[in-house]
Amino acid sequence: MAEQQKVKGPASYFPAIEQKYGQPVAHWLALLAGQEHKKHMALVAWLKAEHGMGHGHANALVAHYLAQG
């Protein structure tokens, strides 16, 4: 029997983010792509201020976005 891998890291927040904010993760990553001149914490602050996102969810999205290069 193959065991399912538990999602770890920032992606573990994605289902909750999609449910709470009503948009797919791709939507948030596209928004972040338009803000590429900002650093990590500035992006987190932007998601919190402009989109009412909680710190943990914003941080997870930014970490995932920046890790993609």
C-alpha cells in the first residue's frame, strides 16, 4: 500500500487560504507577481493591508512565491 505524502511547508496552508479568501492560490501568486519589486515582509504586509489576509496565510503565499524564483 502506498502511503499518501502529507503536504508540508507553505503549501500546507493552500486549502485553507482558498477556502477563507475564495480565490485559488494561482490568483494570489499572480497578484504577487505584480509586486516583484518588494521584499518578503513588504509583500506580506501588502497582502495583509490590501487584501485583509492573516499573517500566516500571507507569509505562506509569499514564501512559496519567492521559492519559485
